[in-house]
Amino acid sequence: MSREDRIAAKVERRAAKAEARLGEKIEDAYDESERTMSHDEACRDSVYSTPSMLTQIGICYMTQMKRFTKQRTIWTVLTLLIAIPVLYYVFTEVLTVNGAPLIDPHWNVANIGMATVLALAPVITIFLSTNLCGAMLPQEFNERTAYLSLPLPMSRFSFYIGKFLSGFTLVMGVTAMAYGIAIAIVLPNSNLAYTSNMFSSLMTMVAGVFFFCAFSYMLSAKSKRGATMKSLLILLIGLPILAFALSYVFYTVNMDVLCPITGYFPCFIPDVAVMTMGTPQLSMMSGTASLYGMLNAFGVISALPGFELCTDTVVVSAIAMILGILCLMRGYHVISRRDM
């Protein structure tokens, strides 16, 4: 008797004893046909491959969004959104000048009311963009989490773009919600609304947010501690002053034809977006929360020779998108060459 027969007989005896002890028949469910399967057939359901680029980007995107929920970012965002109706109530119902509210809550045209509600949009969009996108990459390297992510089957491009899209989505989501809140506040007390101007303003703001996020993200690619303050100062103060100075130089050297170019600097996009709906009204002062808006409210811009804010939203949006893509390309060039 062979060894296999002895093993089979032993198994049968054990089964018979168990059957006699338990009073039920035990059937062997082992499929003898499985023994004839080759290695390839046995592993036919196992597929090993690198995830697609879109999958990698999606994983990195969702990971960064989860990190945002565990940080103070989400509370900052919610505070800013809640502050819009609160401030509107304060300016229309609480604060008064000579018995009249600082802002009249009744609007003939809803667009002007929206422009007034969104007067803080320039500084808020730049602040959020620089805080979110100017610190993500340095935070990854400082906390050493990048050294755990990049050795995985994930390209540096997917890692880079996924994190950027998460920051851009959050900032743009806040901006869109701010527009929605402004519409909800203003429309009930308005007689007329130009929806085409509202849509054009929103699309212009999308282009502006894209540039701000891409610019801050590019600066952070080289930074070890983040580029939040540097990006904020450049976008809020540096670029506007450069535009004013160039317009003055072009005007003084009799190159007036070049003066309109300075009005298309992307740092003015939020102002263009707000002005597309109308001039914000706050008591006797009209202006937005930006360097240009404040100078314009006090009459400095009108006295500045040569400078004029652009009015073509399509052109300025295209410029912002192109410059934003160039900033992303430059930032990726730095990350792709960075030693791990």
C-alpha cells in the first residue's frame, strides 16, 4: 500500500469515528480538481499594477482634504463665511451716521448690493490662498510625511497636483459660497438683478483664485518654512505698487500706450470681479478691501497719472490662468529636482 493510500485510509477511519461519536455524516468538501490547477490559473484573480495617474491624484487630493479637516483651516473658513451676514447686519441695522445706516439695505440693483457685501473679497481670497497653498508643501517635508508618500507607487507630479487641487478647491468653494450668501442677502430687498454680470464676476474670481493659489504654491516649493507671509505681501502690496510705479514711469517718458498694461496685473483681479457688478457703497466711501480699493476710495488713483484698472474680464482672466499654469510648471520643476 502506498503512502497516499495509507493517509486516505487514516482519514476515512477518523471520519468514521467522528461520525459514530456525533451521529452525523461528515463529507469531505475538498475539491480534488483544484490539485490540477496551474500557478497562473490559481492566481488569475490577482492583478498587480501601478494605479493610474488620475487615481494617484485623487488619493493625494482626498488625503490633503482630510488633513484640512483636522487643522484649524476649516474653522477659519467657517468663521469668514459666518462673518458675512453678521457684518451686513451690523452695517445696515446697528451702525448709523446722522440717523442713517452706513449701508442702506434696500437696493434698486442687486449687483451693487452684492459688490458691497463682497467688498472684502480681494483681501480674503488672497489671505486664504496664501495660507492654504503657501504652507502645504513645506508642512509635508517638515513633518517628514512626504518621505512616506513619495516612495509609494505615486509619481511626484500626482503628489504635487493632488495637493494643489485640494487647496484650490477649498478656496474656490469658500468664494463660491460667499457669492451665494451675498445673493441670498441682497436679492430679497432688490428690484433688479443682472445675472450675466454676476456670472462674469464669479468666473473672473475663479481665475484670480487660481493664480493666487498657484503663485503661493510655487513660492512654497522652494521654501522650508512656508511662503505664506511672502506671498501675502507680494500679492497685496508688492505687485500693486509695481504696477503703479510702472504706469507712472510710462506716463512720464511719453509711453502712454503702455500704461493700460499695468491695469491687467493679476493682483487686481478681485477688484475687477467686484467692480464688474458695480461700485461698492459704504456710507460716503466707495472701494474694496485692497491697496487699489483703498487708494481709489481716497482719490489717490484718480490723481495717479497713467494708471487705469482693466475692464475686460475675459482678457484679465486669460492672463491669470496662463500665469497660474506657468507658476505651477515652475513649482513642479523645483519639486521634481528636489532631493529626497
